Amino acid sequence: MYSPFRKAKGEHGRSKSMWKIFVYRSSSSSSNFDKRDPPKELLCPIYGCLMFDPVVVSSGQSFERTSVQVCKDLGFKPQLQNGLNPDFSNVIPNLALRTTILNWCEKAGAEKPQQPDYYAVESVVRASMASSSSSSISREDSRIRVSERELLKGVAENPPVHLSHAASEMKSRNNHHFYSSSSSEESVIANNSPLLPFTTRPSCYSSSSSQSTSSEIISDEVPSSGSTSSEDDYYVVQFKKLDVYEQERAVISLRKSTRTDEEARVSLCTPRLLSALKPLLVSRYAGVQPNAVAALVNLSLAEVNKVKIVRAGITSLLIDLLKSGSEESQEHAAGAIFSLALEDDNKTAIGVLGALQPLLHLLRSGTERTRHDSALALYHLTLVQSNRVKLIKLGAANTLLGMLKNSDMAGRVVLVVCNLAVCQEGKSALLDANAVNVLVGILRIWNQLDESTRENCVAALYSLSHGSLRFKGMAKEAKAAEVLQVVVERGSERAREKAKKMLIAMRRRVKEEDDDEEEEVDWVGILEGRVSQTRY
């Protein structure tokens, strides 16, 4: 029997060394193969890479957490190899699988997995969505072809019917959801008046540079509602397309449709549309993201939509835009959060999700419109005690008092100060930051302030004076009596009333202190019983 190994041994006499070399190369090749091809159970079924943060979903499968989040944001349930669709309703960390992955990386000499990029996973998921939709279309086409053959067979058996005129006429209907109005301004209107008298018109933006020329790309041939089964179908379909151009056309159309039409805002704000709109809020395309956030602002203007939008999980995306979005997107995001904060049921949730810190940051560093909406968002959010405490812990007292010295923002910032001064934590922090001296200093430039700002400064001082032993000394040091006397003479009715009460309290305390200092105690008389102790 022929043996290549024996032949090599007889001719060359180096079979041992050749065999060693062969074994060494095989070992190296096997090691590289292991690094390239980790076990299938360690890979994410959606993204196809080693899982960085594996989680178990409700249906029992394990996925990369980012893949689950992307699928939930896009409203997509992939079909697994076993033909089942996973249930993403609940997610639990799979610590055992993560340990297994790290152990395999260490043994194989492979790099530990890194957290995947959201947008990279999104592109993979969108590709899967496109392939699944195309396969479903092909299956539908096959069914249609069968029906066509049957239909042709039936036509051959029956004589054709000749119509001399159209049996029916299809007329297109004008749909207000797809045609823009002539209004050139989009704004957030505070429908409920603040607790403190402050007349303003907060707006997330007006039409100037923010109304980009990208709106010109929309064709006049926008499909009417007659071609879809529901009013939001057109937008849902367009938002889920992979073509960014189509996404941009649709989101600009939604923005224009909901600018002034209250009925369109209510009818279009469905869970399906909000779910399809969420990925566009984090899009990296300049023509998609700002228009998507602006459209969301318009939807939030309807009172019945405010709770619905927050419950759709959009608030966290708006907060991310406050932190890292473009300048225009930050303007719209601040306006959207302000609009949502007008609803009492949303205030606590928005604060818990972490909106206070980025709003406080943009209050100092944002554009004029961003600072305007951030200030009023903070005002409405701090009407809730839990948000007041959170804002104080963020060191807001010094920040807000520093901004009070800026005349163009004083009227809005003082609203937040008034809310903080109501609670004990806020009162202590403001007094520590020398709030009395700052507020008195602002009231000294009486003629440069509008009436609401004057009244709110007096209201903040009045709140700080309640139940505080420190206020009297700080007011005396700041010479607040002189300023309060001017308020009594020239202020509004509510401001005069508060100023009088503070002056009376301050003078009463001063008089009591003077009486205590002037009166001497007759200790000998008290010991001999000639003077009653109750006198003292």
C-alpha cells in the first residue's frame, strides 16, 4: 500500500522534523480559526458579533442590548432561524453569558467585545427589515399571479362587457394633513398661565434660517388620505424607508401639516407614527433630524398629545438632543420639553429621566430661543417638589442668581428662583448664595425692569423671609428697607402688599432687639421678691 509518509521517510530521512512542522502549522491555523469564528451561541442573532452586554428577552432568546433597543425603536421583530419572532417587552441582563464570552476571549486570545455603535446596528436592522419586506412582497406576488390566472380563465369563459362610459369616477379629496398653511412661524404657546404674573410667549423657534430650503424638495403630488387605510399610514411607510430622501420629504410634510392645524395634530399623533418617528429624531442627516424634532413640537401643542408623547419613550431622545444635538435641534428639543412640561402628569417623569441638568446648561450656553424655552421648561418642572430638590442638588442656586444679573434673562430666571424659594432646601441654598443681596440689587434698577420682573423679585424675597432667622440680618446688610419702601410707593398692588408685610416684620424685630438691649434686669429685686419674674 502506497504511503506518502513512508516514502518521505525513506528518501529524505527527515520525517520527524517534517511531521513537527506540519503539526505546528495545523495548531496555528486552528487557533486563528477559533479567533475568527467564535461559538455561534456567543454571537448576537441580529447584529452577528460577540455580545458586549447580552440580555435575555421575554421569549427566552439572548441578544445584544443595543440590538434589542434598535429593534424596539424601529418597531421591528426579526424572524429567527427557527421561524419564531422574539418578544422584546422585557429585558433581563444575562450575566452568565457575558462571563462565558469574556472567558472565551481570554482563552482564544481575542479582543474583548466593545459596545456596538447604535447607528451601525440600525443599518443592519434596516437591511433586515428591507429583506423581510421584499420576501413578503414576493410571496404576495405569487398569490396574486395565481389569482390572475384564475381571473383570465374566467374572462375567457365569459364574454367581455363593453362600457360606453366610466362606471365610477374617483375624485381626489383635499387632505389637510398633507398641505401646508401660509403661516411662517411655529411656536410653543403656554396655554396655562403661570402661578406668578409673567406675560410671555415662549417659542422654540420662528421661521428664518430654521425653515431650511429643504422644504422646497416636497413635490406637489403628495398622496391623499384616500389611498391609505388610515391617516398616519403615509408617514409611517415613508419614515420606515431606507431612502433618506423619502424620509426627509415625509418629515417636512408632517412638520408643515401640523404647524397650525389642531385637528391634524390630534389625528396624526398615534402610537404607530410616534414609534416610526423616533429613529428620525436621532438621524445624522441634517435634513431629517431638525425637521423631525420640529414636527414633534407641533404635535406636542395639542393638550391630548402631551402625555401620549411622554409615554411613547421620546423624552429620553429629546434629552440626548439637548446634550449633543445640533444648534437647531437643541432649540426644537428645548421647545418640545417645555411644551410637554405644561402637563402636570409629565412633570415628575421628565425630571426623573434627567432633563434638569441639560436644561440648566443650555440656560447659560444656548441660543436665545433655547435659553428662553429652557428657562420656562425649568419653571414648570420646578412646580413639583421632587424636581426642586433635584435642581438644588445640581448646584442651581449659584447659577440662577448669577444669571439674574443678566438683564435680558432676569425675567425668566426669577420665575425658577421663586419656585425654589418656596421649599426649605431651596431657601437654604439661596440664602447661602446671598440671594437677598442679589434680589435687592436687581430691584435697585427699578426703572429698567418690567412690572412682572419687579413683582417676581419681591415675591422671591417674601418667600425667603418666611420662617428664616437669617433673612433679617441679610436684609439689614443689603439695606433692603430702602428698596422695599420704594416698592410700597411705586409698585403694583401685589408687590406693595408683600413689601409692607416684610417691612413690618423687619421693624418689629428691630424694635424687639432694641428693647431687649435697653432694658436692664433688676436681679436684686427678683431675689428679694420685690420684682415679678414674669416681667422678664
